[in-house]
Amino acid sequence: MLGYEAGFVRSKACEWTLRLLPVLEQTLGRRCVLPERQINSPEEFEKRYPGIRDVFVDGSERRKQRPKKKKAQNKTYSWKKKIHTRKNIIVSDDRKRILYLTRTR
């Protein structure tokens, strides 16, 4: 999608994203980073996100190509969607900010 919108070759999308990210961050006046991925206790969560009372937990499954090896197929198959997927769990607040994002599985 990025290659189509910006008018460059699809295979170079990641390279251009890395080149243009500093320009975007300078324009926005803030860094574009994912939230930290490790919170070990409720106290640590409250310390990192003071004042947040409501949180929403949701799972996300994104389709991926079927692996060739049987063991890998068993690990990635989603019986819910009947396809092979990558999975994440997302925690957000009532202002739609992503507070926590698990590693992709």
C-alpha cells in the first residue's frame, strides 16, 4: 500500500520507511515507537500509566502463508478462522491508545 501511494517499487517499501521515518518524527515533533512490551505487575502498570482506569484487551490474528513443515503448520493454524495466522494481544485505553502489544506469535 505504501509503495502504491508514494509511487515507488513495492519491494523498497521497508527501505523507504526507514529513510523517511526521521522526517516524519521531526514533522510530528515526537518519536514514532511501539509501546514497551514487558509489564510484570499491576503496580508497574499503574506506575507507567497513571490515571488509567479502564483498559480493553483484544486479540488480533493476521493471515500468513501456510508453512511447509507439519510442525510449523500445527503451531500457526487457527481453528477459529480455519487458516494459518500470526497472533498478537493488544491492551488499549478508552482514548484508543495502545498501551501494551505482545510479541507476534
